[in-house]
Amino acid sequence: MNILLVNDDGIEARGLAILADVMKAHGKLYVVAPHSQQSAIGHGITIHDPIRLHRRDEVFQDAAIDAWSLEAKPADCVKFALYGLNLTIDLVVSGINDGPNMGTDIIYSGTLAGASEGIICGKPSIAVSCDFGGFELPRKEMAALMDTILGSDVLSPDNVININFPQRRYEKSLGVQICDMGKRPFIHDFVQIDDVYWAKGTWDKYDNPPGSDVWAYENGYIAITPIQINRTNYDYMDRLRDCFMVAEGEKNRL
């Protein structure tokens, strides 16, 4: 199996090194990661600026790992691996992110963007995140988790498997929960220093129910959520049809 590793924390990030240590047991590794920090960049791509590529095999000190950094965004890294370097890839794995990516985080997440770009390009993809600085849990438990996932038939080119390890206060996880997306709104504050503003803020407190990824993360479980690109709200479509007096399959009367 040819596996592409990507992240948003940059080529030299600790989480990427841990990910490589785990994934090398499952196939040939290629790394194409951002040249610099790209957290919260979302699913942007580079279309107006030049893209520079750097060979970075020395980062991993493993002759079996081919590595590059790209002066671009996480989604660019996946595109470039497939259509710039013309690599043959069977699986995309993005992470391990320094900080969770769950609930509404995934809209902003460069980590999820890398994995989502994978399924846009027709490749099964996995995103992995942990608590801020909480790399010991994935270091200890991720190998068994990947053995389970890759030893089954759950990989799909239509879904990202989004994995969040629990808060770092837990020395070991309480197991796996398959979850839906919770809510984790970020409350912004903008601080003016001289003639510029800096974005500050924190996550708002929200009472997420059991079964959500945020609840699982906060209560010691590894949260696994299937994420898809299609964001259509099918339940809401009939209300819109009624609003515009459009029967299903009938031409708009307006």
C-alpha cells in the first residue's frame, strides 16, 4: 500500500513524525506537508501565488520515507502529490494535529482539508488529531487503532474517517466511540495593537450530548466520525421547494 501523509502543522511537526512511525508498518510512505504552519487555513488552495517544492527526506531519517515540503496549503499538498509528483497513492492520512478537530472545528481545519482533498481525489482518507500537546495517547494507542481500521473493509473513497484522541488528562482512552459531529463554537476577540488587529478567543462552553465527538473527547473516548463532502441538508429541501412553489422535478415557476 502506498500511503500519503500530510498535515497542517508543517513538515517538522511532532505529530507528523509520530504518524510516520505508526504508518510505516502498513506500506510505503510518501510525505508532502506544508513548509510552514498552516493551522486553521481551512480548505483553501493556492491559485495566485507560486508554489515551491523542497526535498526533505532528512526530517524523518528513514531511507524508506520519501518526503517533500510545499510552500502551500494542506489541500495543495495532496493535489501536488497526486498531480505534480504523480505519486500512486492508495490512502491519505492527515495529522497528527496538535489540537482536536471536532464539531465545528472541521470547517476551519487544515488537517481535515488534507483528508477531505483526498476523498475529492478519490482516495480513502483518515484525519487524526489529539489534545494540545497530548501526543502520548496516540503514541501509545494509534498503532492498534490503525491495525483495526486497515485490517477491515471500512475504508471508503467517499468518507473521511475523522479520529480525535481524548483530552490529555486521560492516561489511556476508555475505548472507541463512533460519533456524530457536536458543536464547538469559537468565540473571537480582536485586540488592536498599534495600527493592526490580532485575533484572539477561545471555545464557547456548549453542553454536547453523549454520542457526539465533543462529548467523547471530553469524557475519555477516542471519537471517530465519518465525514463526507456532500453538505446538502436533504430534510430542508422540501421546505425550500414549498417556499418557491416548486414540485420535485417541476420547472421553477418564478
